[in-house]
Amino acid sequence: MQPRCACSILALALATGACKRGEGSPAAAEPAATATTTAAPTGEVAPTPVAAPEPAPPAVPGGGPDPLTLEASYSASIGSPNEGALQGGVPLPLSGPGYRFTPRKKPERRHGTVELVAALVRAAQHVHETMPGNTLTFGDISMPQGGEIAGHGSHRAGRDADVMFYLLDAEGAPAEGKAIPLDPEGKGTDYKDLAVGEDDVPVQIDLPRTWAFVAALLGDETLQLQQIYIVEHLRTLLLAQAKREKAPAELVQRFADVTCQPRFPHDDHMHIRVFCTPDDIAAGCNDVAPIYPWQRAFLKSHDSAPVAPPKRKTKRPKLTSVEEAREKAGPMHEDVVAFLDRRKAWVKPPHPGRTWCR
Ligand SMILES: [Zn+2]
């Protein structure tokens, strides 16, 4: 069964276990040869110089290079997030300090540009070091070479990543990161089997860690962050958290500028999108709206400018609607039905009036 659990799909479908668990293939550790000896004609054993072997790259869970060791030129994003491709895509390690790739998705769905993947890893590590104890769960990024990825309209050029919210249980202890829709108070329920009430576990957003993660991404100078798709009410809660912590006004304003609730609610995860780098633009990378004045200025300082994608060549993929997902989710007990009815109040898009989010 193809996983249909994407940012566009009601998380309650996720909770049904419709997504297959992916298999990782941990990289085998290669024994490192260092020198050989041969018998000299005299009978003495003389060392024969041999070329020093390349040092084995550090093994990361799931295989592939450590994204933190790669040059930006290793990868290139080609085309637009909706129709593009990915060259030299780097896999997000299946796990690392303070994070993991969701075990509910196939591991091939975790490839991105070096800039994106390295920044995600760094931001998660930062949270792990400053507020240890919880684990961030990443969802889909892109396929190894980009292109079509089931269940998404975008995620095709290695510049989009789905990120679950850090979660806590009802007592405030760290809880497993899952795509669970959260209400205007930042609360939700891990319904597990939707037809059974006894296995339900209440959860809530871990605001300090979720804010710390997005703040680290926004402060990462190797990354030009374009948008964070997130439901309006969680945006509001994160802004309040930033103010409580007296976060720098410029950072808070930048978060306010780049966050937007799209057509699908994004109440169970955030979707992070980054701009083309100047090198990627030279290789054929296209940016879609919005393009901020500060991004144009950044590109200009690198003798570059954004390039819009050509007219769409392929048909827009059909995405599962909230109603269809609800139908597919099968039988559900009355609390789930009540939550879904309540959820209608915030799935309606979007919230006009801001400069970059219409
Ligand atoms: Zn997404």
C-alpha cells in the first residue's frame, strides 16, 4: 500500500496506520586497511608503500554521507517545488542527536539539498543541546532525485520538508512526535485506533522546543528560508511563546512574515520551504511566490536574481481532500467525530490581510 500520509492529508488518516513502516539499511562499517608488506628478494620483509586509503566517511544511520560534512555544491535543486528535480540529493540521517525521520514513511522520502538537510539537522541538534529530553520527528522531504512523490503537490525539488511539532503528554513530559492535529489551545489526542476510545492519549504542543527549532532555522545564515506553512492558531501560540521568551524583535518579525496557513490546515505538522541558492539558480532552480525584498537583496549581493518557473507543463496532482481522508479513515468513535466537527472551524483557508500570506 502506497503511503498517502502527507501534509495534505488529515492526520487522522495517519493515525490509522495507513502508512507502511520503512526499512532502514544501516551502513556497514568498512574495516580500514592501512599498509601491506611483501617479501623482498633478500628474504627480508620490506614495507611496500601503498597509497593511503581514503578515510571512510562517518557512517550515519540509514547510510549516505553525513550532511554536516558536505559542501553546498554537492547538491542542486532544479526547477520549482511543484515540478522540479533534485541533483545530488542528500538523505536526512534516519536518526541523530535529538531527531529522527518518521518510521511511518519509506526512507527514500527523506532527500533534500545539502543546505536544507544540514540546517534541519543543526536546528534539531541545537534544541537537543539547549533543551534535552525530547525528539523531533521529520516527515517527507523529497525522493532521491526529486520529482513526483505520492501524496504531495510539492516536495519535488529537495527544498520542502515536513516537520512534526515537538509534543508533550498531558503531564508535560515529552511524547512521541507524530502528525496529530492540534486545536487552538495546542492540544490534541493520539487516537491510535480511531474506532477504540480506550487507547486515546492526550497530547499538547511543546511550545518552547518548537519555537527554539524554528528560531534556529530562521537564524541559520546558510539557509534562505522562504515559508513555514502552519495553521494560524499554532502560529499565534508560537508568537506568544517568542514574546514570553523576549526573543529578538527582528527574529519574531521574520517568523511572522514567513508563516502562513495554506489551503490544507497544517495543524499536525509544519512545512518548511527554502529558496533556491544563487548556485542553484545558475543550475536552473526556480522560485515561486512570495519573494521578499530581503531575498531579492540577498540574491543581488551574490549577483543573482530569482527566476520564476516556466508555465506549468504537468497536470496538478490530485490531492486527497479532508472529506475524502475522513471517509477513508473508516469507523471512528464519537470523540473523534466530535474533534473532526470542531476542526472544521480552522481548516478553512486562509487568513488574509498580511503582506506575504493572502
Ligand atoms: Zn509538506
